[in-house]
Amino acid sequence: MSGSRESGLWKWLAKAIKHYRELLDMNRVENLLGAGMPDVEGTLTHHQFFIELKSTARPARPTTKVRFAVRDREAQIDWLTKRWALAGNAWLLLQVGSGHQAKRYLVPGKHAQKVYDGVTEDHLGHMSCIPESATPQSVLEVASRRNQPT
């Protein structure tokens, strides 16, 4: 993961650590050996999850596809889709825009190819498993369990 936007997204997500305390173990992954492994690995109340963090500016027009900078694109797509197919909790936490205009989307790993190919922000909203008002805690609750519609 690179760039200050993703660092800001990590800081936002890490706010959940204070809330859950001993129920949550969550770490940034800086893995130079395992290509494609997501940025965040964690366990919340005995449920493991992986989250790839991506952030980008909002396109000027709503009909323009949102594009995320992806290093090791194919490796990330393969990792996320395979883990999801094997019933793993593998997600993309995507932020479009910044500041008070930022919107966050939690998208199942099975959609990594679509996301990296580019979709509109409206389409991201349809793929997302969290509401616009999601807190870091609610993101982790969804990411640690696959009992919601995906």
C-alpha cells in the first residue's frame, strides 16, 4: 500500500482498536515475499479477515470510472478472489474522495477484477456491504463475518 491517502484510510480503520481492545488483533502487513497479500490482517472475536486498502480522488463526472492505483495488480486480484472462493474473509476497503466528501466502500474480494478494471462510484455503492454512515467498528464487524448479502 502506498501514498498518504491509504495511510489515512488505515488510521481511520485503526480507530476500532480502542473500541474492541482485547477482542481485536489487527495489523498492517508489509509483506515483500507474498505477492498480492492485502494490507491488513486481523481477527475480531475469533474471526479472521484480510482487507486491501485503496483510496483515490473522486472523478469529475459521476459517469467516469473510478480508478485505483494498483501495484502487483494480477497478484492482488488472484489473492483476493481465491481467498474469497475458499470462504475466506478477503475484502477491499475503498475510499473515493477525501475529507468530509470521502465515501468508503467495503467490497467482497470476489469483485477485485471489476474494481481494478474500473467501475463508477454508483456501482461501487451497489457492490459495497456497508452503509455510507459506517464506522470503523462496523466495517470490521462485516469484514470478520460473511453472513451479509454479498
